[in-house]
Amino acid sequence: MLGIYCPPIANQIKPGQFVMLKVSDNMSPLLRRPFSVYKSYPASHPEKRKRGHLFILYKKVGEGTRRMTTLSKGQKVDLIGPLGNGFSLPPLPSSAHCVLIGGGVGIVSLYPLAEALRGRKCFVLIGGKTKNDILGAEDFRKLNSNILMATEDGSLGVRGTVVDLFISQTKKFKTNEKYYIYACGPVPMLRALAGTVKSKKFICQVSLETRMGCGFGACWGCVVKTKHPKIPYQRVCQEGPVFRIEDIAWE
Amino acid sequence: MEDCDLTVRIGRMNLKNPVVVSSGTFGFGEEFEDFFDLSRLGAIIPKGISLKPMAGNPPPRIFETEGGILNSIGLQNPGFREFIKSKLPYYKNLKTHLIINFFGNTQKEYVELARRFDDVAGISGLEMNISCPNVKRGGIVFGTDPQMAYRLVQAVRKATALTLIVKLSPNVTDIALMAKSVEEGGADAVSLVNTFRAMAVNIHTKKPELGNTIGGLSGPAIKPIALRMVWEVGQAVNIPIIGMGGIMNATDAIEFILVGASAIQIGTANLINPKTGIEVIHGIKKYLAQNKIDRIQKLVGTFG
């Protein structure tokens, strides 16, 4: 977890938006890296000491994240944000059901959403390869969300993927009610999910993760193929990262 | 320090300073307005425009390598009509030069586009892209054959009175020869270098890192080669050179000016630090003041 004091971003950021972080002041790595913000504390937050802070939950996967582990307290970092379009919440007042589905580190971007949905009927499904890949369960529990977990090796929760878990839950869903589904995770997971939420009772948004150049719409490097009739390749950083699941060309 | 004269003349354009932002790395400009006042730049070159809209290449389109970036965007753009309708009005309020980067699949398309842009108010110059490594037809085909480049520039020259800059590819044996050919064809200036054809391989998937397999390499990794090419071209032609290739800061920019560039373009650096352009202008001013040089033009080509 990396905590950053940056009041302008902490005050503005909405669930699903992201920041671009430059972890080195030299050429290696060269590009910024996109990160979802796990927790942010705006000026209005009851915990005074935390105001203006935001927290990034990350896993060491490459040179960038390795550098992040070497940052020391008080060291300055360079970040741009908030970026992209966040999740659309169900309209209020609403008795709609919300289902948050996170695979691996994808769960990070869903935590601020769970906070925003506090008090509503909210289910959280968390999946990972093993129990070590299950992140944030404790925090979601503190929000009083209903949590279910799935691991591919069965080391925590039910055995299988988080989409398998979702399918098993849909059997309990009521036919005449709306379900707002919010998902973030690797593409194969989201593609599998796309096949299961075609019914009109589902309103499903997904947050995509792709390699990014700039993060603010300048390079067209992070595109995803959509069903847009004129412009199939849309920028994840600008038109996304949150898309309606039916707008993406999942082939 | 404010007294230094940073103005540069490129064709018919008088740039207030030599710092230009490069096509393909600056979106349509509006993406940068939260970061600084775009009117402070010498000129803006938005994303390259073709006659018809282009969808671009399949992702992944970007991959970071040691000190560089590989991209295979594939010239995704909305096409001439949509650009004029939805993008051009934005530039009207900016107090800087607008240079349009354009390209075609055939000579006819290049000429047609040049003619159309010539009729549009608010455009100062054209940058002909004959060097994109990411599309099969057009572009680089013209950029690697001196005879073809000469004929193409000659035809485009007749179609427009705007300042005509030709953007050269580094993927040639003799870039000075290419520069001379386009000078003879009637170009007002050359800009160089575009990206180097390159690729990256993933040993786990045994697949290329880019959806298009081959892409263009940019960033600090290419700077020494770009510098050498600008220097060689400077000795071969009499028209101004706009130098680029891995410029990350004012020091890099000054190196290009010293070896013969009248102006420079910031490319990849825009993606990492969107304020690079402004920082480079400031750094150049500081350098001139420290070295008691009153005009930037006195610095051009003074290397060696």
C-alpha cells in the first residue's frame, strides 16, 4: 500500500477514476503507470489526520511496482489525476441490488464504489487464483458488504472463478428486479462475465485495465475494441476506464 | 532573460519560439489544456489526418522498452471532414501556429488533402507525413525512395501555398539524400526524425508485444541517432530543420539546435510530463541568458 498526500485529487476523485504515477525521476521506467485509488480521504472526511490522503494498493509485478516498494516516508512522487470516467451509480432512491465483482487486483477499483454504495443492498464477489490473490476482504467486511469469495485452487471460499461464483448466485436473483453489476479484473474474466449478464435485469459496467501511454487521452495507445459503429477503438483512459459491458467487442 | 529573441522563421511562419509539439503525442491539443496555456508554444501539430477516417491498429498498441516506447497506433484519426467539423474550432482561440500533419495512401490523396487544407482558415502550415512505420500502404513507401518523395512533394507543393514541412523517416540508408530530394521538390522545411521500425517479443507467450508485431520506437533511446541524422541533414540542405527524437528537456533541445535544427519538436516526453514544452522554452531562455546570446537563431548549427 502506498499512501500519498495530495488534497486536490483526494477531494475530487470518484469511484472508478484512476491516477498516473511516475515512480522514478529518471528514465527507468519511462512512462507513468496507471493505478486505481483504493481509498481516498477528502477534506470532509471525519478522520482529520487522514484528510487529503489517498492510498494505492498494488502488487509487485514489474520494475515500476518494485520501485514503489523502495519509496521512503516523506519522499515526493509525481502523479496526475483524477483521470477517466468513473462508475455510474444506480439512481436514487433505489432499492436496486448491487453486485461488485473483482478479480485479482481488479478489486481495488471497486472499494471506493462499495463505500459510495454503503447502505444499499450490496454484494461483493472477490476472486483470485489462490487465497494470496484475494485482496481487501477485511475492508469490504467493515463496510458491512455481503462478501463471497472464490479461488481457482479452492484455498479460500468456493473453488472456481469469480464468474462461476456469480453464476451460482444468479439462481437466487429475483426475476422482476434490477441488478447493477460492477466488475473489474482481467479480460478473460470480464469476457466470461459478458456472456452471463445478457438479461435485461442486469445493468453491467466494467472497468478495464490496458497498457497505457499517457493516461489523459493524447496517444491512443490504450484503446479497446468496442461496438461503436464509427470509432471501434476507444481510449480506455478517456472514454473509459468504465464501459457498459455490452459496448465492448469481447471476441 | 526576458529579452532573448526566441523567434524562428519556418517557411512563411514566424514562430514565437522554437518549441513545437509533435503529431501523435499531443492528441488534438485540448487534452493538455489543464496543464498549461497552449498559446505559449511555438506551434501545435495535432494527430495526423487522412482523407477518410482510419480505425488504427489492433491493440496492444504500446510497449515500453529500455529508455524508449514502442507504438503501433496506426494513424487512428477521424478523417478530414470530421476533423474540420469537430476539432478545428478549438484552435481558433489559441494564439499559436497550427500545423496540420497529414498523409495519404496515394499521391492523389496527398494532393487532395493539401488542396483542401489550403482552403481552411486558421492553418499556418502543413507537415507531410511520409514516414509512418505503422501503416502498410503510403507513408513510409514515399519516405524511403528519394525519387518518389521528390515527385510527391512537387505535386503537393503545387496544391498549397501554406508552409510545407516534410516529416522524414529515419528508416533509410541516407537521410541527407531524402532531405535533399524533398528540398528540390519544393519543401519549405524538413522535420526529423519519425520513429524507428522496431519490435518486442514476449518469451512466455512467444508472441509480439504489439498487436501489429512491428511498431515505431521513440524516446531517449533514439536521441543519439536522431541527433546524428539532424546534423547530416543540416550539412546537406538549405531549408530549416525541425529536429526531434527523444527530446526530454531543454538540454536535449539545445543539442538539436546546436547540430543544425532551427526548431525542435517534443514528442514522447509530452506523454510522461505534459508540461515538457513549457519547461523546454524556459530552459532554452535560461541557457541563452547564461551564455549571453540575444537571439536563438545565432545558436543554430554552431556545433563543432
